[in-house]
Amino acid sequence: MCGRYATTRSSGELSALFESSDDTDGLLRPDHNVAPTDRVPLVRVSPEGHRSLCVGRWGLLPHWSRSAAGAARMINARAETVATSRAYAGSFSRRRCLVPADGWYEWVRRPDGGRQPYYMTPTDGSVLALAGIWSVWESGADSRLTFSVLTTAALGDLAEVHDRMPVLLPPESWSSWLTSTDEPERLLVPASPEQLAGLEIRPVGPAVGDVRNDGPHLTDRVTVAPTMAPQELTLF
């Protein structure tokens, strides 16, 4: 976790929800099947000191990276080690962001050897703010804003689908996450029972497994046999 997610809201809607300026320059597009290195929205504090909605690439590249080849392996940072990791510690200390998402996907191994995808999304249709960290990577004329999503141990029913989940930030934590300079580790708190209860674990069709596929049909609920419910499956 997490290797795919969905983010489909417009820049206008996101900038209103996160009370930020819209600095996406018309580059933002709905994406129901975000994959590593895709360009997607994030919210950070701008160099001028205000909250900014901008577009970054999923897969953090530390400034000292020699090439962009490793970005796809840097999409997630473990909350347990982010403060001490050479690749992530600097960003965690000084460059944190909010990653807007409609929901995220996980796959579970079925008894027949196939994989059943599930989509975790708020039942009320609200936006999720995933805890993220960002960095700017430059090589010659190539300058990229990149980011990673923080993950933690899965809780509640989510643990039946995967052992990891994104760090979910409630609205009352957004400001502190973006701006606090005092012991950021204290901001890494588990999701509340209310947050967990507000999430739907939705079985969806296999089309999401192909990164070339996109569209709202990817998040449509499908029917799975009772023997293929999460608690009956073996995690891959």
C-alpha cells in the first residue's frame, strides 16, 4: 500500500475544500486510476507562505538522486521510519503536504489464484487527505515536484484487505501537518474509530489492474462470492 488511488475533483473544488490558491496551471485532470509517477494534485505551503494546490509526480525523488529512474519505488514512506530515513527525513521535517484522494485500491489473493481489487472510500463521498511529503528534484532543465504518501499499519476491517493503509489526516490536523516545525512525529496518529467507520470497503472489477484504464466505472461495486470476502482470502 498504496499503489493505486483515485483523485477526480476539479482544481476549483479542491482549492475551495483545502482553502488554498489554485496553482495547477490547468494541468489537473480527473484520474480514477492513479499509478506511480503520474501527475496529480497535492496541497503544500508555497515559498510565499500560503496554502497552495499544485501538481506533482507520485514518487519522491530526493534532491541528491542521480536520475529519475527510481521514482516508482518511492511512492510510499513508512510512518515508522520516515523521520530517520535518508531519503525521506528532510522532507518529513520541512516539506509535508496533503494528498487529496477519493479513495485507494488494494488487491487480495483469491483461493483460485486470481486477485480481487477493493476500493476504500468515504461512504459520504467526502475527500480524503492522505499525509504526504514532497521534494523538488532538478537535473539540467528538468525540474520536478515529487511526493510520497505516508503509510502505517492497517486498522479495523482494513487489515483484512491489506496490512498497510495510508495515514489519513482529519481536517482539524491539516494546518498542523503543513506548518508545524515541532516534533512532526506527534502528528502521526492512528485513524480514529470515526474515520474507520466512515470508510467503505468496496469490491470492484479487474479493469483497474491495467494502468491504461481510466473512468468512473473502475470504482463501481461488483458482486463477489461469499467465499471471496476479505476475511476468507489470503493476502498476497
